[in-house]
Amino acid sequence: MTEERLSFQAEVSRLLDIVAHSLYSEKEVFLRELVSNASDACDRLRYAALTQPELSADDPNLKVRLIVDKEARTLTVADNGIGMNREDLVENLGTIARSGTAAFMRNLKDSAKEGDAKKDVNLIGQFGVGFYSAFMVADRVEVLTRKAGETQGWRWLSDGKGEFTISDVADLPRGTQITLHLREGDDEYLEEHRLSAIVRKYSDHIAIPILFGDGEEAKPLNSASALWMRSKNEITAEQYKEFYHHVGHAFDDPWLTLHWRAEGAIEYTNLLFVPSSKPFDLFDPKRAHRVKLYVKRVFITDSAEGLLPPYLRFLRGVVDSEDLPLNISREMLQHNPMLAKIRAGITRRVLSELGKKARDTEKAEEYAAFWENFGAVLKEGLYDDYEHRDDLLKLMRFRSTAGDGLVSLEEYLGRMKEGQEAIFTISGDDIETLKRSPQLEGFKAKGVEVLLLTDPVDEFWVPSVGSFQDKPFKSVTRGGADLGKIQGGEEKPAEEKASEGELTDLLVLLKLTLQDVVKDVRPSERLTDSAVCLVADENDMDMHLERLLKQHKQLGMDAPAAKRILEVNPAHPLIKRLAERAKASGAATSLDDAAWLLLDQARIVEGEALPDPAAFARRLASAMEKGLA
């Protein structure tokens, strides 16, 4: 027998440290996690055996067994499922091989700071690493396993303190046996009545028998029937919740439960859940869902690409078809017309139920919480799914300049001012920065509401949709503000502004000085307090979108940015003073430093990096020196 000693991935070590040194009020969930993993292993073997029946021929009756040895103080969770080989052991039990590792570490760090043990438990399930919950009750864990179709068995052993060993073992049965050497004080998990109560509480819905003991005397602990096939009136809220925990490997409670059977040309049963918290992989670039597809109660896959649109990937649960062939391959699923019909039916039903939630004004706070979690993902459907665009637009909620709450597009239209012909928006990285944007000043003065868009996806769906109920979307950082047509607010008295003649001379001088870096210099309708701002020309790319693409190198590091328009506020004291000076001295006046300082000021407010910080500092120092003279 050969033995290797390996180290856990850093993230696993951190997780195990939390598990070992935190006090848990829900220790019993370790059994739920291990039984759930064992059930998944049996499901995967049953699917593989559809095309390779020899994999399960030697032991076709799939089951999970709980075996206790009171003298040795061990609890074993054994299954005769798909099993693991050496590579599986290293990947599944030694690393967290997931794209959400960075987010995982941030959450662990935040959790440790807060000292919230319950949150630590949530993270274990949320990141799909429930195996490690075994160390809640065990100071040493041993795994014996043999993968179906292979002859070599393996042994994995660890005390959870940074290292594990792997060695080859002969003559193992197919499947996996996880033996927990219990910590002092956790002997309750050696008692049949305690284990039976935990299984009934968390795992009664699992469709594979869970047995206590071994051999012919083993006792069944669960009803072993597919929960989704039962009538809704036979299922309690607690059973739904525990099934969600099982199928989603989650620790939060479902925000919405959808259970229905579709009948007609095709028949399928759905039990789907909307989580109450974000799954860790919500923004994984693969945009894959985690809903399990069954055919006649036989697990097929949890990654059928055509089953759900990507913008509903936050759903968890089960879809069970009566009509798909049992031996369908994952490749055939991508182009199966029957699956396309199932997808269409699920999408319609889910959007309909979300619409009901959105319209329930008495529970607006609940829908707001859902929107904060999944709104950015739903927006993807606005350019992904033209067929359901109208339904999705009704679900949309936005932050706006009208207050702290969320607003729907219908509510926005109802608050539009007389003469307002567009739905105004502004895009940026965070709400508070947007609220301080100088481009909003004129809109605030007029009482015109502006939607505050902070999700990267906003830059793509807005131009794709174009309008809502014949009202076009228009960014306040583009072209003319059209504020003169809108009734409301208080206009600045004409005498407070620089005269037209004075302003013309100033604009000419600013254009001459900045002609290589700005497209135009013009008076602003949108500014009331700030001296200057930058806006994009009507047909140019939005400034925020350009910054996003630059950050992701989509335009190339050396691609020149589009020239912007510099708008000046004729009523600002600085602009009025500069205009007077320009009128008095004409072209002989040198406003170079002032012009560049105004441009850099606009850049800073816009959140852009200055191309020449040293020149900016030099000009600023010179201006301050003259002001103090």
C-alpha cells in the first residue's frame, strides 16, 4: 500500500479552522449534508448505468446506510453510489475547485469578523462543500471509496488540521464509506433514536432508502418517495424547506416555492425554489443553472443547458419529465425540442409568479429584498429573451433621485413632468456617487426623476430595449438635456447668468485651448451648482460604458477614448468672472490654465483619472497663489 501526504488548499484550511473552533447551534446538520451527498452519488450512478448497466449490476439496489460502533465511538455514512477515485478525492475533498473562491474567502473573512457562527454554517452549504461539516462533530474523518467501473479502492484520512493522506486499498465495495471518529461530548450521534429523528427532520424526502444498521436487520429511516411527485396538500412547509436545503445544498430558507404539474402535449412536474440569499456562483461567467432534471424519477443531470434561460439561474429545485427518453445524453438535451417546450413553460410560470409578487403592494419590502438579490440577473433577460421582454420590464425596479425606495417603470411614467418626453437615466458604479453627479443638478431643480443604474448589465439592456410604453430611455450624460421643454422647478433669473456676448468670447477661448481633447464647449442647461461637467455627444458611447470596457480591456489598452463635450454653467460665479475677463481683453487674454483646470475638475467629478496629475497640481498651485496675492 502506498500513502501520500497532501496539504489542503488554503481556502479549505480556513474553512476547517472555522468549523473546528466555532460553537454551532445546529451541529446536527452535518448528517443532512453527508446523507445529501450520498444520495447525489447514488443518483449519478443510476444515470451512468442507463448507458453502462454493468456499473451497477453487482449491487443494483441503491441505498444509504448509517452504521454506529459505540465501542469505537464512530458513525459511518455509507452509500453504494458512483464512488470516487484518487483524482476525485483530491479535487472534491482537498480543494474548493470553484470560480467563486475569491468571494468565498471574502465571506469567510467577514464572517470571522462578525463572530457569527450561524453565518459560518450558511457558508458551508452555500459553497457546496458540505462534506467538511463532518468536522463539527469529528476530530478525525476516514473515507473509503471505490469508483464504479474501476477495481482500485482508496482511503482518505484527515484530522482537519491542514493535511490529509491518500492511500490505495484493495477489495473495497463500490461506493463511499465516510467514518467519523466523534469528538468528546458528541456521543448522541451514536444513538439510533437521535439519528432517526435527524433523518426524518431533514432527509425524509430523499427518494433513496436511508437505513440504520447493516445487513438484513437494517431499519428504514425515511419514506424514500420523491417529494415532488406528492400532492401539494400532503406536503408541509417544513418538508418543502428541507427539500430545498437538500436539492440546493443551501442553509437559507426559500423565498418562493413553486410546485406544479404541467399536463397536455407533454407532461412534467416542477418543484422550484427562489432562494432568499444569493448563491455564491450567481455571477459565474458560465451562467449555468443548478436545477436537477429527472426523467420518470431517474436523475439525468443538474446542468441541462436548455432547461432554463440563463437569467433564471438563481432557481433551485427539480424538473421531472414523463416524456423525455431515459437514455438521453447531455449532448442531445441541448437540441431537444421537447426540452425547449419545458423551458418555455417554466419561464412563463416563474415570470407570472414573480409578477404576482411584484404587484403585491402589501409585501413590497419582500419583493425589494428579492430584487436586491437577483434584479441584476433578471435584467439579462431584457436583451437575452425578446419573447418575455414585456413581462420582465414589469418586474424591473430601480433606485432613483425621487427617494430611497425602489420604483417601477409604471410608477416612473406616472410621475413624469409636463413636457417630459423621455425616461432619464444615469449610469455609474454606486448610488451615492451618482446622486452627487453634477449632470443631475438641472433635473433636480426641475423636479425630474432620474433612474440610477449601477449594474454593468444596465449598459447593455437599455439600448437594446430602447423605450418603455413609447417613452425612450435617455442618459442625462448625453447630448442636450431637453430641460427647457419641461415644466416645473424654478429657473435661474436671466440677470444671474453671464451675458450672451461675454459667454461667447469665453467659449471661443476655451475651445481654442482644449480643441485637441474635447469635441465641443457649450453652455449647459443641466448645471445649477457646479461650474462644469463632461457629457457624451448624442451618438457617442456612454462615458460609463466606455470606462467599463476599458477596465475589461475590450477596447484595448491603447484605444483612444471618444472626445467629450465640456459644458459650462453660465450662472456659476467662476464662469461669470472668466466670461467678463474674456470679454474685456478678447483674444489677448490667456485662459490656458483656467481652461485646463476646468477640464480636470470635470474629469475628477466624473471619476476619471487625470492624464497629467503633475500639470494639474502645478496649475492649481499657481491659481491659489494668484488668489492669495
